[in-house]
Amino acid sequence: MAASPSGTSRSGTAVLVRLLVSLAVLLGLYAGLAAILTRQAPAGTRVGGVSIGGMDQAAAERTLTDRLAPLATKPVTLRSGERTATLDPRAAGLSVDVPGSLTGLTRFSLDPRDVAAHLTGGGDRDVEVDVDEETLDAALGKARTTLDVSATDGALSIAKGAVEAKDAVVGRRLDVDRTRDRLLEQWPRTTTTDAVMQEQQPAIPQKAVDQAVSTVARPVLAGPVTVTDGTRKGVLAPAQLASVIAFAPKDGALAPQVDQDKLGRLLAGVAPGIETPPVNATVRLVDGRPQTVPGRNGTEVPAEQLSAAVLGAVSSPARTATVKAQPVEPGIGAQEVATWGIKEVVSRYDADLPYNPNRTANIRLAAGAIDGTIIKPGETFSLNGIVGERTPAKGYRDALIIQGSRYVRDTGGGVSQVSTSVLNSAFFAGMELVEHRAHSFYITHYPEGREATVSWPTLDNKWRNDSQHAVLVHSWVEDGVLKFELWSTKRYDEVKALKSPRRKIVPPRTIEDASPTCQSQVPVPGFEVTITRQMIKGGQVVKTDGFVTSYTPQDKVRCTGPVKGQTKRT
């Protein structure tokens, strides 16, 4: 009997219903399983080395926070060789992102792949890091002060007669970008990171130092060098060579540099005949009249030629520098001298000298040193600069000087008489008075207020030639008189000296001195005067200047000790 259509339909519907119910049950079971599995981290899961398998979100966050917190606050060490720098992670803008590190591990998911992953177990995952790159870069920049090594150029010296080499140092500079990337890859898993450094090559590398030592320094010190012009010769010792040769950077190498002036002086000392200095034309007094004395050519080895010859000789087997001197004209010729205008006496000053052999001998030496000095327009006369230090080696003797407010004996006593004559000759020639100082108390054989002392090297006597013509100084001692003359071209018909009355008078004291070095003194009061200078031309005063001179009292000193050669009796 055939089934009715309605019966077949009911049977198909029942099957479909059963299938749908079964599918719904399966889906429900799958969803329940997924809910259980995906809300927990897969078994065996580790984040930053911390095991969180089977933990839900809250438990995993607590575990990661507890375990990573010490690492996240532990100072980070950057290492470069033996140098280290320390960073505070928080101050450097570093922090651990715990929620971000758990993304996808503990959230509900129906994705079969997520379910399968939870069924098969998890793996290792890095910790997510939050970083403020600007702050981190600033911290790395500060680390440079510790980690960076500056490149140091090599250097070389033989000035002390031995090779003194300074080794070159290759510099190292922190590469901030690459070090940042490496740090972020490793932190907080490790708190020690090898810094990425860039090499900085010195301008003068070690190779250049070694080459200069082998090719120049050691050959220079190996022995003497003979300098010759083919006729005359001289020998420069290794120490002398070393004293004129230095090494300077040039194009990445150390090039020898010669002190040409010093080498020239050394040559003049060891071989005086090779070079002869030129002699300038000048003016001298002959039979009481100024005469032009012609100059004379000299000979000189060009500085570059001498330097090159000596450097070449140190590396040659013969160690001989052959040079050729060339003629050198004097710096001042007769034509220039003719324009100087030295033709007449523009001032004259004489000073009588009391009998005192030592004092007169000192005055004669100083006057002789000054005699013939020429001061051109704009130049300044300096007594100390011309006479120099007064020493026994130059022939100066002991004589009385003023020290403080007392007379004592010392080398060069009496040169203040020369200083006073210098002042007065310049005064009456109308020259500009630059520097002078009167004695501390007034000495009666000097012109009151118009005198000057001198002391080496601090107290000088200077005047400036402010005229348009050169000045010849003629100074000498004759028949017990110190004579000074200035020769030039007269600017004024007459120069007058005016002195004010004394003022601010201070009486002297009386001092008794029993010391064996006592020098008796007569009393002279202290006072002040004004000196006025008038320059006269055509009967008119065309210029006036002056200065004030102040004196302290010259105390009366009575020497009460025994006379030399006697014994004091009691």
C-alpha cells in the first residue's frame, strides 16, 4: 500500500527538526566550550618569561604586574666596553603595558583557530612596552657623557731631545637610534643592553704618528748635521736640531715644522762666517758735527732654503746640509738717514759730579750705553730698555742709592743722575714726557722738582719723540761733568722751566742708628712743587704743560755705632 503524501511530508519534517535540534545542541556545546577555553590563557603560555597558562584576564594581569614590576623599575645598564651608563626606566619614558601584553589571550572567541590554540596549548610572547621616544632619546643623549670616547689625535715631540709620542685614540659615539631599538627589543626581559657605538676616527691616526717617528724624529736624533756653504761649516748637535723641529698636523699626517728664526740663530752661533748681518746707515758725531755713516750689505741664507737643507740632511747618509748665502741690504739706507733732520743741538744739559769714583764709574757706563741712540719720530726712549740691568758683570759698582727713606749701598748707585739728565734734556727739547718719577726725598744737588730716579726693572724713565725729525742722543762724562745733548731739528726757539713755591711742607725727624751699615743723612723737609714748561716760538708761548713733584722728608740720621775698625768699649 503506497504511503500517502501527507505521511511522507511529516516524516521529512521530523528528520529536519531532529537535525536542527542536534545542530543547535552542538553549537551550544561548542559555544560553552569556547567560553570556557578562550577566557583563560592557553596552557603553557608565557609572557615575558612569566607563565600565565590557564589564568583568566584578572589573574593574568595580577601575575604579570607582580612579576614584571621589579624588572620594570630596575635600573637599565647600557654597556660599551668597560664603560657603563645607567637609566631609570620610568624617567626614561619606559613602562610595561600589561593589558596590551594579554591581548587575544583571555577574551571570548568563537574563532575555531582560537579554540584550537587553547586546546593545543600556548607559547612564548614578548611583553608589550609603552615608550615615550622623545624622553628615551633624551636619556640616551645624557648617557653619551659616560659612554662616548672622544677621538684623540696622535702627537709627537722631540723638543727635550727624546721621542715623546702621544698615541692616537679612536673615538666611540653612541648611536641613539640603534641603541633605542636594541633596548626596546630586550627590555624588560633583560636590564643590561650593549650600546651600539659608532667609531670616530682621529684626524691624526696612529699610523701617521708611527710614520713621523720612523722617518723624521729618530733620524733627527741619530746624530749631528753639518751645515756648509762649501767654504765654511758648522755642526748642529742632535739636541739643537730637536729644539727647532716640531710636528704639526697637515692633511692627516704629522709634518715637521722648523722654527726658522731659531735655526738661523743657531747657524750664526756654530758657523758665524756663513751669514753676516747687514749694517744700517746711521748718523754719528764726527768732530762735533753729525755725519751720515753709510750702511753695509750682509749675507743671509734664506730661511726656507736652510730649513729644507737641514730636514733633508737628517735622512741622508752624509748628514750634510749645503746652503748658499745671498746678499741682504740693510734696513736703513743713506737716503732715509738724509731725511732724519739730525743737524743741530736742540737741548743741552750738564750736571756736575761730586768726587765719588764708584758713582762716577756707574754714571760713565750708563751714559756710554745711551750715547749714539737714535729715536725716530713716534718712537719712545726707555732708559731701562737701553741701559739694561745694572750688574757687576757689566762693570757696575756699589754706591749709595735711596731705599725707602734711607741711603744704602747697592750696585749701580748714581745712575739716577743719568736719569735726571735724560729727563732734563728731553724736557728742554720739548719732547713728550711719558714716564718718570722723582726721588722719594729731595736731594739738593738735583734741580728741585725736575729730577728722576730709576730702578730695574720696574721704574723707568721714558720720553717720546713727538716731532717730525729723528733725535740723536749724545751723552758722555768729561772733566767731572755729565753732559747730555739732543741733536735734531729745532721746533722751538726756547723752552722755559717755571717752578712754583714750595707747599705742604713736612719737617724731618731725627733718627739714631747704631747698625754697622748706617749712612748719616742731613735733614731736608718734605714738600710739593709744580713744574711748568713753556715752549716758545717767535716770541710767543705756543705750548704749555707741566707736572707736580712731591717729596717726603729726608730725616736726619745720626750713626751712633762704632766707627769701622774700632771696638766699642763698655
